[in-house]
Amino acid sequence: MGGQTTFMIICLIISAVIMISVFAKSRHFFRCLFLSSLSGIGSLFTVSILSQMTGVTLGINPVTLSVSALGGIPSVIAMLAARYFMLGWRA
């Protein structure tokens, strides 16, 4: 397993633990989970649409869709940070 894959798995696990603990304290677990998933997927598509203007890209594939659906906006930010630190914004 490469360094980037390990980093992404660790970020996903930490994000999932934090989100489950926050959602469990909420009285509306499934509604919070649905809205978080929707906002994560929406932010992934927004990054993709704005990539022409900003130069910041994230590919839309099953892995990024799953991560953004499970982690919401923080996971999209983590993927962008991982891309920046591991790849230096290269395509």
C-alpha cells in the first residue's frame, strides 16, 4: 500500500469516527447522515465544475464519490489536502 493510500484510509477512519459520534448525539441520525452525504457529493461536483477556473482538480470516480458520501465536506477537504501535500497539485 502506498503512502497516499494509507493517509487517505487514516483520514477516512478518523472522519468516520468523528461523524458517527456527532450523529449519534443528534436526535435525527439518518437525516443528518443524509444531509452530510448530500453536501459531500455536492461539494465534490462543485470542485469538479470549478476546476477549469481554479486549477484544483479531483476526479469523480467510485472512490471519491464513496469517500465524499461517507465523510461529507470534511472528507472532500481532506482529499484536496492530500492531493496538495502528496502530489503538489499535479494532474
